[in-house]
Amino acid sequence: MHIADVTMFHAPASGGVRTYLQAKHRVLGRCPDIRTSLLVPGAERDSLGDVHTLPAPHLPLGQGYRFPVRSGPWRRALIDLKPDLIEAGDPYVTAWAALSAGQQLGVPVVGFYHSDLPRLMGDRFGTYVRKRLIRYVVDLYSRFDSVLAPSQTMADRLRDWGVSEVRVQPLGVDLERFHPRARDGELRASLGIDPGKRLLIFVGRYSREKNIGMLLATMRQLGPDYHLLLIGPGMPRQVPSNVTVIDRCCNAHEVARALASSDAMLHAGTRETFGLVAQEAMACGIPVIAANIGALSENVPLGGGILCQPRDPAAMAAACRALFDRDIAASGRYARRHVEKNFNWDKVILDLKAHYQSLCSFDALPVSHAHSR
């Protein structure tokens, strides 16, 4: 079986989607009956092994993302690959290209709903835009043979909007890389952080839905006994004295080292569709303090952290104090066991492989699926 992935969510600073695709291709690469291909935007048309790029312009202020503007080249490239199944990883041009290619090839097309487009854009542009985008999402995702959502929260939202064929497909964690043994006892000293402080951490990009301002307000409330390590591109420079900023995209090794060397993760995001960095933190043996909303509310377990009122620095500060009043090391161990049990990449991807095989076993696609726009 030949599986082709196509998405624009593939850039040097991109997060969960790129991690998912890399893990999927790594795990499936060990299966003798599976071949994988990846089609993503780049500076020019190119092929390196099973990774293929087509030229697309940079998005302004898009942190390295490129946005395909014409579906034709993407449709033709997918047809040339001759896959047995196509998975589209974004709701834009490449999704329509995947549907059109799937129709011509007569193969199933899967849509992975990684990003909650109506809510993200609705936060910025208001209710009218949100409602228009809900209609767009329903129109698009109702055309796929199967729709994947990274959490129950997202699956329920799609079903509420009117998309029926939705399967919860969680992401996973590299349990060898993100491990308590990645802890570096010299990290705090190298950053000038007092070893006696209670060290919190957040890793991610600076974007509205991450609510970085809430983290800074929480640190003002917590005071000098606590310190926050804030890692990611575009992070603010004007921060309280108990915050240290690393304003760049760090590789997975650096992230694992920083997570394992901290005491707990602080996450104020309210639009998480999975919350991969929270799972990576727990895999490193540290508990998570997070906003009780979205995917974080279902993926941060009781015992592996504390959930608090969203967008409320006082509530988040109180949750931090409550966590440190407990046996925080025991919370970290529980968090690690939870991720080992539920978010092992091998288990996640092999379950997905079985789903792909069930889709490819049909003799013909349902006539009702109108793949062209």
C-alpha cells in the first residue's frame, strides 16, 4: 500500500503536523507492505527520496510557512505518485487538490483536521467570519472518505457542525527522546537561573491562541520563588524579572533537555487541538498546569497535573502553588506512565495503518462522495 501525505503545514518552525508526519513515515517505513510519500511546499520543485516539494510563496509573517495558490500542480503531482490512499493535512489548496486527485485515481482520500480554522480566525475577525468558515469546513470535510481529528474535543466539534465520518486519531510522543533522563543539571546555571527556584516552562510559537500574556501575568502573581523559561520564536522581550526567554526555534533535543530540566509545564493555550508539547512535557517526567479547555482538558490527566480556569492568571497561579504543595516528583512519574500507555507513536501509527487498510479494502468509493469542487 502506497500512502501519500500532502500539506502546507510543513516548515522549519512548524510543530505538531510536521512531528506527526515524520513519526508516521518513520514507523510505517518499518512495515514491508507500506510505502510512504510526502508532498509539501518548498522553494522549488524537487524530490529527495520519498519527500517531494513544489514551489509556493512564503506567507508574510508566517514563520517559514509557504502557501500554495494553485491546485493544479498539486493535483498533477499526486496523480503522478499513484498512491493507494491520500491524506490531506490542511484545509486549503492542497486539500482540494487531494480530493480531485483521489477522484481521478479512484482511491480513498483522508482529511486530517489538525487546525481549528473557524475558531482561530473567529478570534481575530469576529463571529461572521467564524460562521462562514464553519460552512467552508463542513463543505470541505464532508467530501473526504474519512476525517481524522486529534482529540475527542475536535471530533465532537466537527460532528456538531455536521461532519459525520470523524475518527479520533491522537498524535504521539517520541518516548526515547522525550524522557526524564534528558535532564541536564547544568541547564539552570547556564541560563543564570537560581537552582533553588521552582522552574516552570513553556515551549511554542508566539501566537494569540497560546495566551503568552497570561503566562507573564501568572508569573507576576507567583513572584520570586518561581521562574518561567519561555522558549520559542517571536517570544516577547519585555518580561517580568522571573522570566527567561529563548527567542528562537529549538530542535527536539534542546526541547527535551529543557523540559526534563524543569519542574512543571505552564500552558495557557485555549485553542489546542491536541497539545503535543504538553504530552512531551509529561513524557519528560514533569506535570502540567494548563487551561481547562479544548484538548488539554482531556489529555492532561488527574494526577499528572492541574487544570485551571482559562484566561485567569490568578487561577493559574493558585494551581501552580497547589501543584508544588503536593509530591511533584510523583506527579511527574504518573504523567510519564500516562504518556507511555496512551501516546506511544508506534501504537498510534499502527492503529492508523489498520484504518488505512480498512479504507483501501473497499471495491469502490461511495458514489455520494463528490470530490470535485
